[in-house]
Amino acid sequence: IREENEAKHRGGLLRRRSIHGFFREIEVENQLILEASGEGIYGINAEGKATFVNRAAQEMLGWSADDLIGQDLHQIIHHHHLNGDRFHAHECPIYDSFRRDITVRVDDDAFWRKDGKPILVEYISTPIYDHGVLAGAVVIFRDVTGRKETEKKLHRALAEVEKLMFQLEQENDYLLTELRHVRPH
């Protein structure tokens, strides 16, 4: 009986190691996916504290994961609007996503880098659950600073083209009027 119990015990240990290895492989695979993403990804718990930050987010924000994990991310990267007005956490769409259990998409916002400079971002904040309990949110964001600057330049150029077209139409009307006056003579 003792040998039988020891065999069951060894079998249980092997099965446990096998299950642990399986979950460890899944964890490693998930970590590789997070790190390979070109978009910033971070997780926050229900208190707004960072639980993970991928490499792309660290590079875009200038903060290391060690700087951010366990910290209130709103106070670090989302504390002010671009115009300089204070951005209170109770107004934050990211917090809103896990407080109201909704997915939030924002395409015109700013995060603040470690060096104090803003980056223009678009993001999606999705509630996350832990064993059926709302635990926080995962935020996927993209730095759109370059694109927004290009859009501004394009709008300025289009406005300039409109202005030039109006001036040309005015000059054309003037010249036609002058030609009409000259023709009868």
C-alpha cells in the first residue's frame, strides 16, 4: 500500500509539474506578444495603479516598467489636458471604462512623457476581469503626434489654397470687367 501511495504521489507531482509548465508556456507566450506589439499597452487595477507596461509603451513614454508598475498612471502620464488644464481622474475616460464596465475609444488626447513633453495619442480602454470580478482595464494606445502634425499642415495648406483660389477668382472677375469696358471703345 505504501508503494502504491508513493506512486500516486509521484504521479500527482508529475501531473502538477506538467500543468505548471503548460501555464508557464502560456504566460511566456503572452509576454512575447505584449512585447512584440508596436502599440503601447498597459494594464491598471481598479485603483488606477499600473500592473504591466509593455516595451512600446515604455519607449513612447520614456518611463521604465519599474518606474510605473504599482504607480497611479493617471497622475504620471495623464494628469493634464494639452491646453494645460488639470485632468482629474474622475473625468478620465480610461478610469470610466472600468468604473462603468464599458469599452472606451478616444482619438484625440495626450499622454505626458517622463521629460515633460506631451505625445498626442489615440487609445482604447477595455475593462478586464479576474475570475469574473471587474479588476481594472487594459489600455492600448498609439502615438499619433506625427500624423496630427501632418494633418494640421495639410489643413493649413488647404486653407491657403482656398485663399489663393478666392484671390484668383477676384482678379479674374476684375480683369473680365476691365475687358468689357475696354471692348466697346
